[in-house]
Amino acid sequence: MQVKLDDVIESLDFTSIDMNYYYNPKTEEIIMRADFLDDIDEDLLEECIPLPSQYDINEYDMMVDFADEIEDVKIHNQLYISLNGSGAFRRFKDTCINFEIIDDWYKYREKRLKEIAVEWCNENNIKYY
């Protein structure tokens, strides 16, 4: 069994509350399952290995960890303020944009998604390239 790591990372990037991905070991393909679509054979999914869910990825914790790495006290504090309450994801990104660190956030997020993808592959004995 093998998979292209970039495909796993891309799937993790699009994973949401109503969209999950599965790896089919027979075809070595990643399958998307969206709650709003009913076009996946449930028997097929039983043969597949689920990729990490939105809860496994936990982007909120990722944002907290990113904020922890910011050495500038003002930016660090503003990021923490942005993470409180409803709308935290949007405020966090807006704060990153305002302080011109949005590219740093996306690089950090991509690095973390790659770590999650590699860990998933290793846990499931799937080779990646």
C-alpha cells in the first residue's frame, strides 16, 4: 500500500464537519465522502481506512500553538485575543493579515498538516512518496 503524501495533505486541508476522506487500500486512492452527497457505497467505505477527521486535525489547537511561537509580545497577545469566542477562526486570520504574518501562518499550518499526514501513514503502515 502506498499513497502520494501531497494527496493526503490536500485531503486533510479540505476535511470539515461534513466532508471526510478515506483511503482505499485496494485501489490506493483517496475517496471523499460528503454528508450532502449520497453517492458513496457504504460497503466500499468499510474496506477503507479513514483519514484524520476535523477533530483529529484540530485547527484551533494549531492556531494556539502558532501564537505560542510568536516572539513579538504585541502580535502574540493580539492572536490570543482573536482566539476567544465565536468567530475565532476568522478573527485569527484577520489578525495574521493585519500583522502581515498570514504567509507564516499558512506555512506553519501546512507543516502541521504534513506531520499529521505522515503520522497517519505510519500508524496505518502505508508507504508514502
